Amino acid sequence: MRVVTTSQDGFRLSHSQTAAYYKQETIRQEILSNELDSATESIEGPSAAAQPSELPRSKVRLSRQTFATIFSLTEKQPWLKEKQLPLSELIDECTQHEQQLLICELLQRFTFLDAPGFQSAVQRIADYIQNDLGLCAADCSIAASENGRYADSSQLVVYMLKTANWKSHDWNTTSFVSSLSGLVGSDIKKNLFIVDEFIGTGETAEKKVNWIKDRLKSTGANPRIYLAVVAGMQGGINRVSATVDGIFAAHKLQRGISDAYPNAEVQPNIDAMKALETALGAEGRRGKLGKHSLGYKGSESLYSRANGNTPNNVFPIFWWEIRKDGSPRTTVLSCI
């Protein structure tokens, strides 16, 4: 585990860091108060039954290293400034200093896109199409990867591509298709671009590419098929690349633990995360926790965006909405 060093004579804090310090100090005092109440109960007896929805407070005081890491978080991840309560509760759920530091280090490495960042990533997809591949509207259709009945962020991506900075005025509303099924039976062009927000394991993307290929066979068409996403896990990108003529991700992501720490530190950090997951409910609105341990099928993803639905490939400790005792959690992120 990487250790954040601090000066021995105390913290040298900015105004914003000072405010954060007092917030964290308040939490620490509350923890101490809870410990004192527990000690009193052991002498005088319990005064009331514990409520199951009450947040279980950590008995571990925040170390100087953890304080320093938390202070640096909001500088690198400004979106956390609006998440002080869920972040504090998440830190409280940690029972060891190593868990606290792991959570902070993962948050530091998060790829979190605000609205301009998301727009910039969409523009990079447009630039890949028109600059890197040299394609034009006459020979290219761009379609959302969704082909089911429910709303999907791929439709947002294709919609935003309509207003991207295109060099040619030939791009018009007919160039952008709202679903894969909209490509079948239409005037099929030489190049088909499937777009989405995120690739995790690559399993879903691979299925969708194979679906459109199967539908196109009956038409006799044989277009080149490309895939482009705002962000994608490198493992998922590698998996899908064999099924398409080209693939692009504005943000290529590595696994949050397995690809980020020296070999000797990987398993201890995996164990620390799994220990944290034992406090989560066995089943939530996305299904069973076992399937989502470390993120869906062990993805270890660190990605989300402002006003977006977090992929279930992200570590569930950041978005799982229920505790082991059935009480709700206040989460840093949301995944529906």
C-alpha cells in the first residue's frame, strides 16, 4: 500500500483544507463519543435498543496519512465537494487504516467526467470518425448500441454527436440512428459506427456487434463496423477489438487495483476491498452482490460522470444501496 507522507509538525492547510479538517474532526469526535457511550453501557447497562438503520461507526480513528489523502481528494476530484456526507459515511464503514487509505486512493484515480469533460470525449469520437478515419456522411451511419426497450446512455452519446463540431455540413439528422435495429432494412452505408458511453468486460458490446452482423447477413450487405465509446476498460476493449474493423475509446481505463499496485500489494488490497463488501447487502437492485464483487465480474472499474448512471462494473462499495442488515446506505455514486 502506498503511504502518503506528511510533516511531523502538523498539517499545513489551505482555507478549504482547514474547513475539511474541522468536518473530519467533528466525525472523529462523534466516533469517540460513540465509544464512550458504549463503555458507559457496559457499566450501567443498555438504555435503548440499537436501531438497525443507524450507521455503524468505525472504531478506527483517521490517521494523519488518511487525513492528508482526504485533503488532497477534493483538489483532484472537485465533484467530491458535493459528496461530503456519503464520503464521510464511507470512511466510517472502514474498520482498518488500510481500508481507509485504499478507498481514498481509488477515489484519487477515478475518471469522473463533468459536463464539459463528457462533451469533450464525445467530440473526440467525432474527430476519430472524420479526421483519423476520414469518413464522411455519405458513407457512414452512426448508431446507438441500444436495441432493447429501456433507456440507455448510448442514445445520449449519439444525440450529442449530432451537435459535435463536424467539418462538413453534409452530416444531418439521418446520419444518426437511435438504435441498432434502426440500421436493419435501411439504406445501409459502407461504414457503420456503433457508439456507447462505456465498455466494461466487453461482453455486452460483443453481443451487440454479433447481433447486427447476423441481421445484416440476410440483406447481403457487408459494411465495415466500428465501435466508439466515451470510456472503456482495456480488457473489454481487447475482447471486442477482434469482432470489429476498428475501436476507439476517448478514455482507456485500467483495473483500479490489479493494474495500479505492485504485485505484492495487489492481493492485500483485493482482500481489503472484499472485507469492506461483507458489510453490504447480499442482494440489491442490480442483483446479487456476488456477481458484482469488485465490480461486475471483477471489472475493478473507476468511472462515472456528472448526472449519469454509474456502470455496475465500478466497485460496488461506491454505489451499492443497501447494507447487510437491510438498512439503506448513503452512497457516493448511484447505479440503477
